[in-house]
Amino acid sequence: MLSRIPSFCIYILLCLCFEGVAQENYFIERFEQYKEIERLIYQADKQRTLDRKLFNRIVEKLNAKQALLSQEQKLYLAYFMGYQKVIGGDVQAALTLLNKVIKQDEYTVLKHRAIITKVNIYSTSENYSEGFTVLNKLLPQLNEMEGKTSYADALFAVANFYNRLSIYHLSQQYAWKLQASNPSLRHICLANMLMVESNFFLKQLTVEDIKNINVSHCETVGETMASNFIYVIIAELYLIENKPRLALDLLLRQLPSVKRTEYYLLISRFNSFIAQAHFALGNFDEAERYANMVIERIRVDHSSMSIVRASKILYQINRKNNNLALALKYHELYMAHDKLYNDDLNKRSITYQIAEENNQQKNLRIKLLDEQNRRLILEKVLNERTREKDQLLILSLMLIVAILAYWTYKSKLTQRKLKKMAEYDELTGILNRRCFNELADTAIKYCHQSGQPISLILFDLDEFKAINDTYGHQVGDWVLKNTIMTCQKLCRKNDIFGRFGGEEFTILLPGCDNDKAYELAESCRSVISEISTVETSYDFKISASFGICSSENGSYSLNEIVKAADEAMYHAKSSGRNRVSIYGIDMPNTVEAPCLHETATTLD
């Protein structure tokens, strides 16, 4: 940046030659002003991520000298002010300033830096589709940026964006590229930060790995924000491993450094984990104080795990202190932000899938346009040559038709993906009744034709309405999800698991007779009865009654098998619940079977 000063000196000398010595003082003064502004820009750029307060003071000085700034210097000021707005959380104002820099084409390095900052904005502002739009403009420019100072910043921006989108394997790829680009100490620090975060969320980081985490690069260059992002991940790992004292000591030691960054998301994250550590250690007053610090900084358009974590802690503390009104308030806040956060996770995943699909279709359209252009050229050549060349035109047209057919095929695949999203139960993640029936019909027909047995298990949670009425629907949903997760671990890959409605579920077992179905049902019954409800803050038992019917009863009709299994299930319920009954064996008024399968376990 200061390398532009010699050209300014030449300009002054020429002016002195033509205008005379009378204006010497004026040009010397302007030159000193120019050097001072360049020095301030250099300092602002250096302190931007190191010392936030000093950076803000320098930007204020530049803003006061705005009338003296050149066009390039004004663009630097716009970039710095946009960066200020980003840290302060004013996304729209930041975008307005950065777009001013991006629209110009004269200063390409500065333009690239503004694009990089814009990518980082969309990684935290939850407008992920816009983020992909900016990212798709940045990615093609990476090759031409290689070797320039902005190349490392661009790789970091891409890796950081994918990290915020929870696409950690892609984040790792670009972080590796950054590490291999002969980076500065600062960029080594940033790459290490991204690798630690990606490894943590990919469950590739353990407590034993903490001693190998290198934070020295960040501390050497004064990148306190990056080092504190690493420390907060280490603290979270300590909390997961039930080491709250280690987590608290680390968090409190780094808290003054975090506050100096003035970055509200990082501060809230630290405060929420400090609250969690205090809560785990039984320091409820301190836990409440730090949790309230998080809640007080809630922004209207923002939700995060920090808010979810803090509101849950406040709910638990007030519930423990019998402050029911406040407990209800924070429970509602917890549920609202938990939903917002999970919706945001789903939004990230869907946005990425849509972006990937759009990129594929865009590439396909480009190929199609290339083929169309090639066809037009061929047509022109063929019109100028003899009839024997007509075969080339036919081949070209056939190629176009094939590409169109392929594009149509890809579009149908996309529609199928969307259709598949409508085939699963939203709460439990297993097949809904309609989709279950379709797959079950196919499986039954196959087993019938191949002479294989097939069995169906139908089970219903006992006293589920009482659980809903007593503890609320949120607890009821928790019971349903945990019951299904528990049972799914026992099923085979080719078993068909579906929700029939409410608390009633069914499992179709191709190739299984009554005995094998009984073994699975009994295992499911046993693990369901062992589910701990401590997580709900209530103490109650969960059980289910199971009915089994197989093709051994002489029918390969889904309706008949379901009906028989339903009768067996109600027999289990009427016999005391928490049982497994087999149609045709355990039930009265049915044909006697050689062995009896019924579990007589009852709840206390």
C-alpha cells in the first residue's frame, strides 16, 4: 500500500516544475497528509483482527479525514467500516458498504477481499443461499488469486463457510489447501482453528488429543479470536467428558481476552459454557448469572446453541427453586430457540443439497449449450458441403436428443428426492403408514413367490396417553423418538420399520418365522422397559405391548397379517401389558401350537 508513495512524489515534482516554488508548502502538506492516511490504512488493516478497540479508533480517524481521501482510500474506508458492522452484528449495513467495494473493478485485490468478507458474513447470518451465490463467484477466481496475499484469505473464507454450514469434510479439504499454500503464521493459526472445529464435530477429536492442539501460532500473531474459538471447543470437549472443573478454569482464564474481541457470538458462547460448567458443579447462582448474560444479548433474527443452552439452564434452576412461572418462561424460550436452531441445521443441509443440485444442472445446461453451438456450426458446414455429409448432422441431432433425455432423467431424479422427503415420519424418522404399506406389499409378494416366511410385529406404547397428559407432549415426543431409536439398533437393514399412527409402530421381517420375530420383539420389549427418563427431568417407566403374526398362519396378505398381529397385540395388553403375544400360539380360541411364547413381565 505504501509503495504508491513514490508515484505521488513524481506528481509533486512535476507540479513544482510547472507551478513554481510558491506552491511548495501546499504540496509538502498534501504529501504529509497522504503519508499519514496511508499509515492509518496500513495500521487499520493490521489491527483489524488483533486489537478491536485500536482498529475502531483508527477507522474513526480515517472517517474524520474523508474529504482528503483518494478514491482507493475511500474504498478501503468502506471496507473497514463494513468489517466493523459485521463484528457489531449489523449485517445489512455491512453488506451495503461491502457491495460498494465489490461493484468497482479498478482495485481487484480490494474487491476480492470484500467478496471474502461477504462470504464470511453469510456463514453467520443464516442467509445460506445468498452465501452460495457469493461463494460460486469466488471459487472460479481461486486459481488466478494463487500466489497473491488474498489467496490464503480466500481459502480460509471458503473453509470457514463450509464449517458454518456443518459440511465439515469440505471445510477440511480447503483447510488442508490453506496449510499447503506456504501460509503466514496468521493463516496457519486460522487453518488450525478450522481443523480443530471440523475434527470436533466429525467426532475425530478426543480429550487425549487436546495436548497436541497447537495454539501458539495464534498467540504469536495476536489472533485472540481464533485462539479463543479453539479454547471454547476444548472446553466443550471437557464438558462432554464430564470434566466441568477443567472446562471452567479454561473458560474463566480466557474470558477477559474474549471480551476484548467485542464479538457477541463468541462472548455468548463462552458465557453459556461457563454457565453449564457452574451448573454441573452445583454453583447455581453463578450458573444463573452467566446464563442471563447470554439471554440479555438475544437478537431478534438470531438463534444459536448458546441461547438454547442458557435458557435450558435457567429453566432447570428455576424449576429446582420452585419458581414455576419463570421456569415456564425459560422452558418456552428453550423450546422456541431449540426449534429455531434445529430448523437452521435443516436449512443448512437443504440449502447445500439445493446448491449442489443447481450446480449440477447448471453444468448440464452449459454442456447442452455447448452441444447446441456445436450443432449450429456443423449445420453451417454441412450446408456448404455435399449431401454425404448429412450423416454428421443426424449424429449431432441424436447427441442433442441424448443430452436432453439425460437432463430430463436428472430432473426426474431430483423430483424423486423431494418425493422421498414426504415418505418418512417427521418426528421419528421412520416410514409413514402409506409408504410402509407400499414397501410391505412388495416384500410380502416377493416372499410369497420365493417360498420364504415373513413376519410382522405390531407394538403399542403402554399408557402413552397418561404420559402425555401427566408430563406434556414434549415429553411424549421424547418417549416416541427414544423408543424408535432404541428399537432400530436391534433391527436388520432389510427390516421395514414404520409408524402406523400415534404411539403404534410396526416392523416387517422378510425371511423370518414366528420364533425369529419373537426374539426381536422380546429384545425390543426389554430395551424399551430399560429406557432411562432422567433426561426429561421426570421419573416414570416406559413399556410396550407386542403382537406377532407370520405367514406361518397361512396368509401372505398384508391386511390379514396386520389384523392378526393387532389382535395378538391387544391380547398382550389385556393380559397385563409389557408382553409379547404370537397370533395362533398365545391367544385363546386359536389353534394350539407346540410351544408357548409369552413374556409375563409387568411394570412395578
